[in-house]
Amino acid sequence: MTQLAILTVRLDQVQDEIEQRVKAAVDQARGPMEMLIAGNDEFLAVCLDPGLQRILLTDAPAVLGWEEWREVDEDHVQGKYRAFLGRLMEDGVLKPLPVDALAHIISGAANEAAFWAARADDPETALSQAQMTMAEMIRSLSA
């Protein structure tokens, strides 16, 4: 198996692990907005794990390239995220916005926050600030 194939398999495994952790956080939340915030908070927290961080935020984008990395993200995250956001809009929880745009914007903000917190001089403080800021951004989308 080539290094590229090994990394792709490992990235899939990391995405599965993140998905399980995010789902566990979401399952404990009360209410749809809190579910969205809890999932985002857990994703950001997971990205401080050095092993996951290296694969998800460093090696995979560098080795696979942006397009391939985004395809893996689409398979693991974007489709489910779009569906959840769409349901929240249908239920009147979120403002009616273009769901594809919103999914990419929130996901992009979360990815950038994860990169930033992971490389900060004080990652724990950066994580807390990122979580607080993302939560406020998400709450601002309430219908």
C-alpha cells in the first residue's frame, strides 16, 4: 500500500472517530441549537488532540491536496451537516438561508478556528475563545 493510500485510510479512520465524538456530544445536548453548538464545540476540542490534529490538519491537506481533503470532508461531514441545517431551517429554528452556503461557511469557520487554536501559543485559551465565538455566531442564525 502506498503512503498516499495509507494516509487516506487513516484520514477516514480519524474522520470516523471525530464523527463518533461529535455525535456523542450532540446526543447529550438539549434542543437543536444546542446540538449544533455542542457538535461544533466537540469538533474544535478534538482538533487539539495531537495525533488527530497532525493527520486531519497537517498531513492530509499537505499530502492529499485541498481538493482530495475536501472530498473526504464531504463524505464524512458536509452531507450530514447540510441535512441537519436543512431540517433546522424547515423546523423554523434557523433563518431561511441557502443551506449549501451556510454549511460551507460554518464548516469553513470551524476548520479555520481549529487550525488557529491548534497552532496558538495557548491552545486551551484559543479553544475556549473559538468555541465561544462560534457559539455566538451560530446563535445569531436563530429564526
